[in-house]
Amino acid sequence: MKVLKVALAVTFLLTIFGCSRQVKIARVVAGQTYIDQAVDILDEPDIAEKSSLSSNHMVYIWRDVTLQVNNEDIITAVHRKPAAHEESLQFWKQHYQDSKTSFSSINPQRNSQESLWQFNIPEKGMSVIYNENNDKVVKVILYETK
């Protein structure tokens, strides 16, 4: 009985810890949060490097989130893993059924076995990357809308 109580307590603590990280990531808002605020919220990044897309921009990488930052130190995009309930493409289609959306193929590499698709919700400043091979959303991108 004692082992069961300990196992339940450990499971509960791990669940709380996992949820608290998602809450922290949700506090980082593209177009509104500065990188120093994000570092205060998320701790020091694992990697910080210049963006391959623009030499004036930086990319900050943690194990579960990547932030794109412009030359004014404002976060322009948040790339994160989906929460458990967000892994289904059907969730996104139903949740945003009243919004204008688009769905397009992404060709990562010609010899790749992955079949990736991007589901865009531009009025919300969101995109999700969907892997058709395993029928899962693999990334959520929140970006600055103007």
C-alpha cells in the first residue's frame, strides 16, 4: 500500500511539473514578449545562435520550445511541441472551424520518408505542422500578427 501511495505521489508531482512548463511557455507571446522576459520565465536556453533566415535575428532553443527573436529583442515566433490534446489534426480543424484556414504540403527533403503538412490559421497567428505518416501534429508555431 505504501508503494502505491509513493507511486501516485510521484506521478502527481511529475504531472504538475509538466503542466507548469506548458503554462510558462504560454506566457511567452510573439510580438509582445522580449527575450530577457522569456529567459526569466523559461530559464537559460540550451542554445542561442544567429538565425539562418536573417543575420539580424537570433534563435533561442530549449528542449521543448524554440524562440525566434528580431533585432529589437522582441520574440517574433514561438515553436513548441503540442500538448497531448493538441496532437490530433482534427482538434485544430474543429477548434478553428470558424476561422479562415489553409492546408499545404511541406517538402522537407526529396529523399525523406516524412509527409509533412502545414495547417495555417493566419488571423490567429498560428500554424501547426502535421506528420501524415504517424497522424500527429508535431509542432505548433505561434507568430506575431500585424
